[in-house]
Amino acid sequence: MARKTTSSRSPARHAAEASRRVWFVTFPGAELLDLAGPWAVLAHTNDALERPAYELVPVSVDGGTLTTRHALDIGSTRPLAAVSRGPLPHTIVVAGGAASAELPRAERAFAGWLARRRLELPRIVSICTGAFVLQAAGLLDKRRATTHWELLQKLAELSPETEVIEDAIFVRDGDVWTSAGITAGIDLMLALVDEDHGHAVAMRVARRLVLFLRRTGGQAQFSEALKRQDTETPRLRDLSAIVSNHIDEALPIERLARWLAMSPRSLTRWFARELGESPAAFVRRLRVERARSLLSDSDLSLVDIAARTGLGDPSTLFRTFQREVGVSPAVYRRRFGRSSSSGL
């Protein structure tokens, strides 16, 4: 009689290694990056783990080829009716869609399907305007949610029972996740990878994608750096880049002046005219900006963060951060750090 064999893997490890089916549901005219960005995160996770941790399935209501917002076609999407006859997914990602009270036919059809099957789905995600499909399905009632910054007010008007979060790139409320516009879907998907496979894997994937910074959900849709760059003159942008590259070093006004081929006195007048602040205050803002990034996206100690930002020691870091941000480094890390489970 043949001898029965058993797996040497524990049930917990076997569950951790099981492939999760993920449907990416999209619609005609959707933003391509709403689909491609999150898809790439999970595909690179498979590469990083060297196994099919995620089974990715492109889905549309009618199947076939879809034309995206900027005229690039997506081929071979699976029809919703066909995939519904098989096993349902662990995660549904609704990648974009229309943002209106009267949704187009495809969005309405999928919203109806989602409302009927909602309790059978462990995790539901929307990217950007996909939130309006979730809203039409009744999934955002009495929940916190977000969407692209241009459409926050519209979502609030259409869904008065939803707490629309304006200052976040993604929000998690139980098993429903919503993200802000376009590239924010990448950040949300990295958070899912973190939850499924741990922080080290998520950071490995972020590095594979050559991301400058992995953002946490509670960060604003407009970063401080983006706000600053929006108003900077070319000369100031050049100086910002140089200072950022030397942020852990001593940066007296004489050194800044040499970089711009100006005298210290001329540089001081130029800063007063352009920014209404001193060169020292400008450098201090960039140091604090870097400290915020390190607090939210690393486990570095305050000693290390103070050294890497040029703020010297933890006491100086504490005083400067408290004055500029309004909370202590510890409070900021608790709210926005990678260990935060709320996504906000």
C-alpha cells in the first residue's frame, strides 16, 4: 500500500504562501495609471517573492479591449459575467471610472454586481474615481473614504453619509480601501503588500519601482516638497536641490552664497524678497521636511534622524520639529509612521 505523505509546512505558512486572486476592474475612458500602477506593484511583489503571491485578472463589464482616457488600449480584459462563474477574488481593485451622479452603463452594471456580492469579498479597493463606483454600490455609507483632490467635494455631495477625508492619499476603513488620484494607487497597493507580506517585502518592491519615497496614507495629497516647488523660481529650485543633497552637513550662509555666486548680504536680501524669510529659516524648513519623511518611512532612532537631517542631536530635533510642525517627532511618527494601521 502506498505510504501517505504529508506536507512539512505549517498551516500558517501554507496560508501565507497561498496565491490571492485579485480582480482589476476598469472601464472605458479610465485613467491608465489607475490600473497600471497598482498592477505593477503586485506583479513586482510576485517577482520579489519568486512565487505567484497574487493572481492578477483584468476585468471589465463587457470584456475585450478598452480604450483608456488618453487613447491607449488595454487588451484582453475578462468579461465580468465569465469570471463571476468561477471563484470570486480575495481582492477587487476598482481602477478608475466616471465621477458623476449618473454613472455610465458599465459603471452602473458593476456597481450593481458589487452591491449584490459585497459580503463575499474579503477586500475591496478603489483607485481615484473608482470611489464613485463604490459609492453607487452603497459601500461608502457610514465609512471614511477619499478620492482625487479635484473631486472630494463632489463625492461629499453625492455621499452625505460618507466622511470624506480631504488630507490623505489613501484611507482604510475596515475591508474597504480608497485612494486619492492616480499615483496614490501605488502607495495604497504597497500598504496592502505590507499588510499581506510584511514591511520588508513592501520596501523591496518600492525599491524595485525606483520610488523616491514610500508615502503613508495620512500624508497630504500635496506634499510639502510639491507645494514648495510649485512656487519656487528656477534659481531657488536649484538651491533646494543642492541643499537637499547636503542636508546632513553644516550649511552656513557663506556656503549657500558660494553655490549661487552671490555675496552673503546679497543672498539675504534675495531671500527676503523671494520668500520673506532668512536663508537659515529656508534650510531649517528643508531639514524638517526630511525629518518628516524619515519619521514616517523608517525605524531610525531620533539620534540617527537628527544626524541625517543636520539637526545635530535629538533635543534640537525635538525643539525644531515641535516649533515647525506643531507636534513632537514621537507624535508625528505614531500618526503617520509605517506601523500605523489605520491608513490615516
